[in-house]
Amino acid sequence: MKHLLAAADLSPTEIRFLLDAAKKMAPVLRREKEEGKTVTIPILSGKTIVNLFFENSTRTKLSFEVAIRKLGASALNFASSTSSVTKGETLIDTAKNIEAMGPHAIVVRHSSAGSPQFLAKNVSVPVVNAGDGFHEHPTQGLLDLYTMEEKLGTVAGKRVVILGDIAHSRVARSNIHLLRKMGASVAVCAPPTLLPPVPETLGVDYAYRPEELLGDADVVMALRIQLERQNRMQLPSLQEYSAFWGLSRERAKLLKPGCIILHPGPVNRGVELDTEVADGPRSVILDQVFNGVLIRMAVLATVIDRPSLEKWMQGA
């Protein structure tokens, strides 16, 4: 596993290894949080990792930065708005110049689907996909899966319902790949304009109204509407979306006991989730954020120095 480019590429064995590595790291980070001390797991001590972000990001970018530092490595952060990209430099020239500086891995987020795969073929260091267009977001899918298993024990045999802009969501695609491989039953729900033209190609169940799916759900994941990836508005209004497809306080009453609610962020309160739902007892949104650091630590350690990670896991 030299790169992490797509959840679709991962086998169940590779998925389980990454989840187990994150689980081993969790007590260390929780102890740091509780005791207020700075703790590192120096598997990548002395390494340098470049965060090559061509799109805006809060959770993903910051959690990669934290993950890098927790592993004892150094982060170099690239912002396209203050780089030579504004002067016309291409993606491959940017990456080649960065590679010449001697980093040990590149984390890339780009608006064009396939950008991480393109880089992986043209640079010699590991490449980690932090989101490419509406293709995939594998580390988000992994942290979502980790959070579900943390709360439910296993996703095998569980029913996961994904609500929102499925057609344009890289998060939905990565989650579907991972959940199906690990034995979960997946259903998606959205207005027809926000589902792929042939929803059956996703290999999941689907419905056009959330009321048809919520009662059987063990997990509900709400997604925001990806306005930046649409070439035209595909709903009359956000208010209409909220009224018919949003997870409101009233719709949440349809959920069975023990059902948890996820959201990859950023949350548009009052659109895909009511505030009472986003902050309610079923919500594990902040757990997802914490677990994102763990998963990204596991991914970076795996692609850069798996033998050292395995040695650390044996002694942890």
C-alpha cells in the first residue's frame, strides 16, 4: 500500500489494518486530551510531509497537520492562492518541484477528479488523496467507518442511510465502497436531481423520501448540498430541501433507539440538520473530527513506514 488514492482500491484486510492501527493510537491521544500533556507517537520522526491543498478545507487540512505532528513528522503546508499556481504553474510542475525538495509523502486535495492518481504516476513518493472533485475522499470514509464501529461494535449487518447530495458527494462514494466491503447494508436518499441518473449503479438501495428509510437505520449520515460542484441549482431552494429531505427534529423521532447521526462537515444548520439534531445525544459529529486525526495518522504511517508502525502496534 504505497499510496491511498481511493477507498475502492482497498481490500477488507487493508481496511481492517488501518482501523486497528487507529484504534491502537486512540488511548494515547485520549490520554493527552485528558491530562493536557503533549504526546507523540514518533513513528515518522524526522520525516517531512507536504499538504498540497488546491481547495479550501478546515477539518481535513487541520487534522492532517495534527496527525503529522503527532507522528513526530514536520508538515509543509501549500496554499494555491499564495503559490506559483497563480502565475500559471501546472499541477505536475508544482508536484515535481515539491518532490525535488525531498518530502516523504504528499497529501493532495484538488477540484479535479483523478488528480491524486495522476500525481502518483508521476512522483516517487507516497500520495494520499484528501479529496478529488466528486470522485472520492477515502480518509473521510475511513474515519466515518471507524466512528460507526466505535459506537456500534461492527458495521457488518448494520443499516446505514446516507441523506443528501449523493450525485456530487465524494464522501458518499468512499463510504459506500467501504461499508459494502465491511458487510453493511447501505441506502441513499435524495431528491431525484441529487441522485445519479441510474442510482442502481451505486450497488445500494435508494428512495426519494427519507421517511421510507429512517425507521430501519442504525446509522444516518447527512450530507450538505455541494453547490460548488453543480453547474446549475438543482433545487428550487434550500428551504424546500430542508422541508422535504432535511433531518429535522420531527423526522429524527422516526429513528430507532441506538441509531447514531453522522455528518462529514461543514454542517449547514437548518438545511440538512436541525440544530437540535446536530447537537443532540445521537450526534457523533465531534467524535468524527477526533477520529479523523487517528485515521490520518494510521494512513500516513502505513504508506510511509509500515514496518515501524507494525513494530509500534506490537508493543502498544
